Amino acid sequence: MVIKMNTAKIAKYYCTGCGLCMRNHESDFQLSDGFYSPNFNIEDVIFCESICPCFDDLKEIYKDNNVWGTYDRVWLGHSTDDKLRYQASSGGCISAIAIFLLDNKYVDGIIHSVKNPKAPWQTITVCSTLSVEVKNRCGSRYAQSSPLLNFEKLIEPDKKYAYIGKPCDVYSLKKYQEINDKVRNQIVLTISFFCAGQPSENANIKLVTKLLGKDIHECTDLNYRGFGWPGKASATGKNGESGEMDYQSSWGQILGRDIRNICKYCMIGTGEVADISCGDAWYLTEQNEPCFNEGEGRNIVFGRTEKGVTIINKVAEAGYIELKDFSDSINQLKYMQPFHYDKKITMVSKFLGMTLFGRPLPKYNYKVLHQLAKNSNNKRLYEVFKGTIGRIVRHRL
């Protein structure tokens, strides 16, 4: 029982909010301090231990000791539909792949999280069955989402689906497929986007207040990115008032400051367990830093499984996306995505700091973290270690 109590503590502290453990009793899944979290019993804890990413030892994910996880092929790419590319968060590759899957009858529907039309600072999980639905629903949602809470209700008998979601949601879904024949047989492809963290509802309230100067319930529309690259956060009020904010301010100063605990310790933020994962392939300055000036969006595209590579190639052959091999230039990705790279290679320092103060930790394998840390240097590792201790002392962790 002591072991299970400790497991419950870890599961609660590092909950991703996917909702899968509460699928049979949704009333016990509630908003608390800006995040949806479960009130689970011992059976739920046992289930969480089998599907939550905080209990993965990472050995299989990083078996090749590659910072970006295992993959077969990697490209730079973008949608060939200029309108979709402009509207999407970056290059539009995920939306283009989804549209191809529907157009060519590879699947009957795309299960994904989209803007709640009644409360645009929230999300709902839907099944898009038409290309036009995918186009109208594309774009990032930097808000609370629990896509696995009731996703099985969207699955109809004898139909095939693709799932698009956060890396942690894809992880839990794929673990669930191992024990659920229906979900394994009917969800035939998983796609993930790069994720730097899931902002709280409190952060969204703060963002809307900054944009409109009004209560969040006065907001009738809220977009976080897109309509350009990276695009701006924008909100519209009931009386037609509007406001906007650049990406660095909306994410860097507001949304990214209030994310889940697991997001700070996530080791699968670039979609390591999906069949396909895509992220922003930022252009670089002369100093090899990401440039956030408005431009034409482009994606880094990982084909992480044989199935994923096959689909990507078919999408490109059909003219939905344009691709350029990135294998020989993969070293540039650490400059395009410095946040993800640095977090992976310095995670061992965070673990040491948390261990000193007896804090609960994900069940990652220390050897894996040490191996990844070889890509860092002692100065940076010490900075992260010191910073972790400082945040604990200041009650920020």
C-alpha cells in the first residue's frame, strides 16, 4: 500500500490531464488551480501507472541515444496550399496530412482537439470527417485539453481513424491501445505536434484580460497563433472590441509561465512516440538563434515509424506537402528548437535538485538522462541544478 500511495502521489503531481483514467467516472475530473485533474481511487492509480508518461523509463524512446528520440526519416516541409499554410500555426503539414487521409479514404475521421465555440479559451475533442472541417479547425490551442476523457464515444464501429494530439496524449493513447483491441484496431495512425507545455486556464484568463481588458466570459473568439508565422495571439469581445499580442509576449510572458508540473519535466515534447511528429522549423539568425519575425511557415517533419514514413511519402507524392530531406542537417535542429534540446540534455540536473529536497519525480531511468547530458556541458548542467534548487526554495516548484 505504501508503494501505491507513492505511485498515486507521482501520478497526481505529474498528471497530464488527458482524462483517460477518468473515462468511466467523468464527474471526478475537475478544474483545480487552473488545471483539470483526477480524483482517483486505487484502481485508477494502477491504470495510470500503465499509461502515464511519467512512469516510462525512457529506455525504448532513447534507445539510440538520440536527443530527438527514435525516428526513420526527417524532413523540412510545408503545405502546398498557401491559404492553409498561412492559417495554420506553422507550415500546415499536420493539417495537410489529415486532409490527405480523408480525401484518399485512408481514414473515416480525424480525432483532434479544437476551439470550443461557446468558450473559445477552452477546447473540445471532435472527429472531423471532411477536409473543410480540418481546414476550419486548424491552429494551436494553448489551453486546457483532456482529449482522452471521452474520445471513445467518437469511434464508430467498422471505421478507421487518425489521432492528432499533444505528445503526452499520444503516449497514453498508444499505451491504451496495447490493452484495448477496439482502439488499437480502429485508430490506425497517430500524429503529434511539438509541445512546450500546457498552459492553465488561469493563464488564459490573464491573456484575455491583457488583450481585451475584460472578463474572459466577454470573449467570443481567441486565437493563439496562425494567420502568419508565428502569427499573433488575438481576441475578440462581445461588442466587437479586439486586441492582439506578438507570439514572444503571449507565450513567453504569459502562457508559458503557468504550465503543468509534468510539462517542466517532459521528455517526449517533440512527439517521440507518435507515428508522425511536426514542429516549427524556425529560421535562424546569424547567431544561430530562432528568428520569430513573421514569415512563411515551415515544419520539421519526423517519420518516426515505418507507417509514418509511408504516409508522409504518399502525402508528398500526391502534392499536398512539399518536403526537403533534413537528415544531413539535423544538427541545426538544436538551434531551431533550443528549448526542447536544452530540457532534454539538462534533465538530469533537475532530477538531482529535486532528489536533494525529497520531491516526487517521474520514473525516468537515470542512465538515460546521464547519457543525454553528455550533449551538454558542466557549466550549463550546474546552472540548471542551481536554478532548480532556487525555485524549490522560493516555493515555485
